Amino acid sequence: MTTPDRHDFPPGFAWGCSTSSYQIEGAAREGGKGESIWDRFCQRPGAIRDGSSGATACDHYHRWPEDLDLAQGLGVDAYRFSIAWPRIFPDGVGERPSAEGLAFYSRLVDGMLTRGLQPWATLYHWDLPQALQERGGWLNRDTMAAFADYAHAVAHHLGDRVKHWITHNEPWCTAFLGHHEGVHAPGLRDFRAALQVCHHLLVSHGDAVAAVRAAAPGAQAGITLSLHPIRAASAGPADQAAAQRHDGLRNRWFLDPLHGRGYPADVLAALGDDAPRVEAGDLARIATPCDFLGVNYYFPETIADAPGGEGIATRVVPTPGAPLTAFGWPIVPEGMTELLTRVQRDYRPAAVYLTENGACFDDVPDADGFVQDDARQRFLAAHFAAALRAVRAGVPLKGYFVWSLLDNFEWAEGYTRRFGLTHVDYATQRRRLKASGEWFRHFLRAESPAP
């Protein structure tokens, strides 16, 4: 494999790294912050693999200057972060946003700009105020209005400096991991509820795009989806049909309504009475035009029929011949090219950004605390090459954000999984760039990186 050079990508191509508020900030009850659904979920026995929480995480709330120095030192152009809704409205709603919460993110944004980092703000990376959950959460349509109010307040305060806004990160995860599988907050297990939550998330996305534009004219707004190339487990008709159904709920269920096509008819037929309730005007709100589509790519899914199974009766099976990350995810760089070219062919988004791509490996520091993570370096090099192939195939790919700048709280896995370019010793909060981070720095400086 030949590793591409940074200069192989188009002029102005944005290179960045991503984080999220609950995974790194800590300071769970400082600065007037209210409780989030993840604060509450982590208290549930057995919910988190190692029994931990994001109460301290990477202590980014206090150590953000050091972390932004790390990003600047890498040489990235942009930094994607998320805003904790409970820091802005501790109870989810209110006449006035928290001055302390807004001041924290204002300092953070100013810190990015001082370091030459373009801020990319995500409004919702899963940490819903617990007070709203107690009123029904995303099952309650009132939460959509609360989200639009929150989006407007934040964009009004930061929109003079933040020019790129992402409404939701991976609504599939919010809906299905949180409300169907129960492995993410708020920990519900109800397939029909998950579908209704998904609908409300999408409607709220459209409303938030409008709110951001009203508060910050000229800002660019979009959404980030977790998308997967879908492959059938066999050539048999049952598995082929299952793959089509799975693609419908995993990919087209989001892409179709966002691009003005409504929900896919074949999925609605498969869902039957479980299909969400859609009110007049909802689909038009979902289809509010975006300036870009964010895509998080990690792996393809291989699908088999699951007769009698819940929902759409499909199951994910191992991808043949693919090496695995420490998370058990298949490593298939060509899936990125496949996915991006498919999205461009079928939907023609104005611009596409890879808002997350990265990998978890068993990072073991040496005696000096350095992590020689050659596997992550190879992973990134192969996926950079796959992104370049997509660009050369005509995909309007405008940027690539590596997940993640720091090792962090990995949701239900706690601190047992590490995705960072930077190793974090959680006992001491010491940060140290890994070999993959040093490789990425060489790449960004247009030096000759090793393959």
C-alpha cells in the first residue's frame, strides 16, 4: 500500500480530530452543569463494563489548554468538539442559558482560534439533560422544541466564531442503542419507542438547522450519521433480502428523509405497526437543506436473515477474512470508498466530511509510558488512501476528522477501550502522544510518513 501525501488531497481539505463532551470533560457537577442521562445511566449496576463513569474522564474541563496545545502540535486545521446541553440549560429548558456554561465554551472556542484551529461544534453527542428524560426524553415531542431553543442559544453566543455546526452525532446510536438494545443511556429496550425517538431526532435536526441559521447567519450546518456498507452473508435470496432490509434501517432510514424522499417504503412495510407516528409537516422539517453531510465510518456490516427475530429480522455476522480491532470491528478500508461513492451516487450531498474514523487497539505503554501503536498507524494510512480514492472518484469530500484526539470514556465500555492519538494515564491525567499521533503529525506537516 502506498500512503498518500497530504498534498494529494484538494486545496483547502480540512484535517482534524474529534472529541465529545461527556467522554472527555469530566467536571460533572461543576460550573452549574445539570445531570445528564449518562450521569444517571452510569450509576446503574452493570451498565458500564468497568463500573466507571465520565464524572472525571480526561478532566478536559480544567485541562483544555493542554489538550488544544496537543491538537495544535499535531498540525490539524480543525477541531471537532461537542457541547454538553446540561451545561447550557441544566434542566434542559429555561428563559436564560447558563452564563457559566456559555463562558466555558466561549473560552474553549477562543482557545481554538488562538491556536489556528477551526471550531466544529456538535450540538448533541448523546448527553441529554436528565430533567428532560424525566419528562419523556426524545419520546416527547416537546424535547424537539427544547433542542431548537438550545441550538439557538448556543449559536447566538458562539456563532460569531463558530462557522460549522453539527446538529446530531449518530442518531442511530441514540435511538437504537439507547432505546432498543438498552446498552446506552437512557437504557430502554423498546423497538417501537426507538423508531419514534429516531423520528423525533430527525425532525429536531431540521429545526436546529433553522435555529442555527437564524442565530448565526452564514454558518454552515449539517448532521453526522454513522453509516455502514451492507453486504449479504451469502448469495441466497433470504440473506440478500435481509441485507436490503438492514440497509434500509441502518442507512436509508436516515439518508432518504434528510434528502427529501421521506422514509423508504420497503422499510415502512417491514415495520408495520412499529413504524413511527409522523405528523403533518414533519418530513418537510427533516428535509431542511444542509450545507454538508457528516459521515462516521468504522466498518461494513455483513448481514444474515434471522427468521422470527425482533424488528426487521436481521443479524450481523462476522465479515469473512477481515482482521479485527480490539473492539472486534472488522478492518475494511475499501468499505470507506464504497460507502462514500454510494452516498454521492444516490444522494448528491453538497459536501461530505468524514467526521469520525479511527480504531481501538490494545495499547500497552512501554516502561517510559510511550505507546508504539503500529496497528493504528497502519489503520489510518489505509483509510487515508481509501478517502483519496473516493475524492478521485468524484465524491465532494472536504475534510477528515480522526477519532480521537485523546483516549477517553468509551460509553458502555468505560475506560477499557482506547481510540486516542494521545495516551491518557487516567490516574495521573498525563497525556503523551502515541506513535500513531507522531505519524499523523508527520503526515500533516507533509513530511514523508512511513507506510
